[in-house]
Amino acid sequence: MRCRLGVGVTDAVKNRYINGFQLAVALTSSCAPTGPRTTLAPASPPASARPAPPSATASAVPTALDPAPTRATAAPSSKAPAPGSDEIPPLPPGFIRTADADQTPCGGFSIEHFPDEEDINLRFVRVFRADGTKHYEARGRTMVAGGGERLKSDLFAEFCGDLTLDGIPEVALTEKSVGAHCCYTHYLVSLTSPPKRIMFWEKGDAGTPIVPVRYRSDGPFQLEGRIVFFPAFDPEKGEPGIPYAGAPLVPAVLSLVGGEYRLTSFSFPEAYRRDRQKRRASCQNPAFGCDNEFAEWIDALIIGDWDTEKSTLDDLELKQTLERHAAVTRKQLFKTLGSVERPARTR
């Protein structure tokens, strides 16, 4: 169980509530589950046909991922819209994005979004077997605010495919809260029998997608998302002040370590070389152009070529500031983004 902010809660979870009005909510909240409410159908279900809306479904068997009691739910006749995005990157062959409505077939299963019974603007996810029986269900978490107000999170499936290359597909889920910025949590569930959650990433700010990537020719796919990163500058000492809108969006790479997807970004410098190349190509400018100084600096720190790249930065005062903060910022980035040998915390 996750209890009140600041009482036995990890820094990763605390950071989830730094932006947006949910800071006040978190400070007064009661205990909440540590993941999306998940229900699984038995491994050998009765051979009943998949229920058609709006008939009620039977209660499913609760698992360790769902300490709350389960209850029968009605399958609504209309589906809430899936999330929109101004820039949704393409998926590798073999992966499929989940549909806004209707079924998305994937590896012998089908995935659907359903609107919450109490708020049609919120969604939850069900996965059905080929015979129409329910294999998996997950819902967003609920925060209990001061005064007893319950604030639900939206949960939707982003894509499906075999990330681990074990012949069984995984479904990537994203949970988002209300608020100006915060908060986003990514999950990865392997559709084994029973299903198994193999990633729980409390990302925090920025509604950027996660996508499968392949930086190495052998082994499972990696996952790549982006985080908002604020260097520890001090504007009162004349150093840059970075507003939220100007904060760098830094790639974050997760890979399969010990059966779970963990933050291992520093082991994939090629991700940051690609990020730098795309940025420079898009603005048709040399290094540190198009107001990309901070993003270029962060890429160079992770790649390990800052000592070379800094020679191309013309702004002497900014160069001195970045050089002064280079060592401590690289340590901060490593703590946040991790490596295969030392994965960073995801929650």
C-alpha cells in the first residue's frame, strides 16, 4: 500500500506529486494501492462466450497486484476516446498500437478500452482470449483527497507486441492523473497465464509516449520514453533559470534486467547520439544551435564526449556555467537514468 506522502514513500513516488494540484491531494491522501487495480481471469476459465455490452461480467479473481476487493462491472456500450498525441512515433514491425475503439488483436488476444462506470472520460483496459473469455483487466489508481473526495486516474493501453521475444506478447499501459502536468505512470504486462507485470515506471511529468526500440541486435527489445530534467542551476547567482516549458526532455531507456524492465539508460549511449543527430538535423544548425544548449549538454554528458563538444559552444559565460555543473549533473543523471550494471529506481 502507498500511504500519505512523506510517510514511508519513496522519492520516486514523492516526485510524482511535485507538479500540478495533486501535491495538495497527496499531502492529505489516505493509503492507495501501489499499482493499477488489476483483475485476472482464472487460467482455465469456463468456456463461456465473451459478454456483450451492456450485460454484467462476473467478478474476477483478485491478485497480489490488486489488494482491493473486486466487484462485478457492467460493460458499457460506448467507448471513451484513446489518448491523442501531436507526435506519435512509429512502432517496429510486429508491434501494434491499440485502437481508439473496438478490439485490437495481438498474439491470440484482443485488447479493448472501456469507459469507467462513474466517469466516461476515464478508461480501463480488458484483454480477452481468442474464445472471448477475459484474460486480464486493469484500472487506474484512486487517490482519496482531504474530505474524502476520490480522484481516479485514467488507464489506457498504448501498444502490444512481443518485447521479450519469448513468444508471448506484452501490453504497455499508461496511467495519467488530472492536473496541469502531472502525472504519468507506465506499466508493462506480459500476457502469460496468469499475466505478470514486468514494468512499473512512475515517470512523473510529461505525457510523452513509450516505444519499443532495438539498440542491440541480440536479446529483447528496449523501451524508450522521455523525462523532464532540471539541472541544479542557481538563478540567484546569475546562472540560467529554466522554466518548465524550456526544460529538456531527456531520453530514458529501459531494458530487461532480472525479469523486469529497469532504467538502464547510460548503457545505451547510441540513444543519445541519435537524439543529438535528430535535433541538429531538424533545426539545420551546428552544435548548440536553435536554443538546444541544455539538451545538447545533457546528451554529451551521458555519451561522455562533453570535453570535446564544449569547444563548439560560443557563449563563454554559458560554457563556464555548464562546465562548473558538469560533474554533479552527470552524477544526478546517472542516479535518475541508471545503467545495466546499476539500474535506477522506477518507483
